[in-house]
Amino acid sequence: MNQLSSNDKTPKTARGKKTRDKLLRAAEIEFGDKGFHSAAISGITYRAGVALGTFYTYYESKEEIFHDLVTYMSHRTRRWIGERVAGAPDRMAAERLGIEAYIEFARRHKGIYRIITEAEFVANDAYREHYESFASAYRDNLKQAGESGDIREGDYETWSWAIMGIAVFLGMKYTEWDDNVPAARVAEIVTDLIANGIRPR
């Protein structure tokens, strides 16, 4: 897992890490509400409740904190899903819990779609790392399930990207456009699709 802030301003103390976390959480709201180009460093520090000068203790620019934010959001998403999938009795249960958790996370962090979408153009390396790290972990989980006989063998690499694509657009639909459908219900429907496909029974 890549570390945040590879520059020499990475905080060394618990207090410093807490302040940086406040800045990143404020940046999530600022960039999520306004988009990268309209967001301002002053808006981030105002939302974080810190002085403008405090920002420059940790970051050189708006671009730098945005880059860190993409990585930060990626780590938080994976941790959120991982905690909710842990202990699943089988792979299909893990799929259902994972999809439900992803939708729940996106509903709690509605700026994530705008942030990740803009990252393709503003912080492309962090954008690619976000998806590639997800796909790598997902592929390994599918491979492990295949080796244990929990699912059939197949092209786990392609499968991981295909299922991730489903999840991304589900999150868009049921977070951005319609957040009234219970996440558990969406996950149940999609898990059935993953398990059984669309051929007639």
C-alpha cells in the first residue's frame, strides 16, 4: 500500500497526522462539492478549521493535496469494504457484502465519484493506482476462492475488472441518482447475476 505524501512534509507525530487527516477530510468535501478547478486551498482550511498557513506545513499546492486525497479515499474505501467482508462464510457471501458495503460507503462520501473522475486528468497515477490496487486484491481473492473450490476456475484478472465495473456503475446509479433503494437489496440482485448469469434456468 502506497504511503500518503511522499514529500518531506509527511507528519511524524500523532498530532501532525491528525491535522493532516482533518485537511484531507475537508479536501474531500471541498473537491467533492466544487470540483478540482473551483476548489480553493482557503476553502479546505476553512472547512478543516485551521489557519491557511497550516496547509503549507503539509502540502505545497492544491494539486498535491488532491493527489493525496485520491490515495486517501482509495485506502478508506478498501478498508471499509474489507472490514465488512471479513468473516464471510464463502465467496458469494463476500461478493454480496462487498457490493453492499461499497454502495454504503459511496452514499456516505458522495463526492467520491467527482473526485475519482477528475483524478483521471489531475492525478492520473493515483487514479490508475486506485483501480489497479483494487483489481489486484480482487483477483487474488477470486483466485483463492477458485483454488478452494468455492467458485469455478477462470480468468480471475478479467473477472476482477468486470465485477469492479459493475460495482462502479451500481454506485453511480444508487448513490448519485437514486439512493432510496436499500443497498442490501441492490447487492442481493447483483450477487444473483454474478452467480447465475442471465441465461434461462
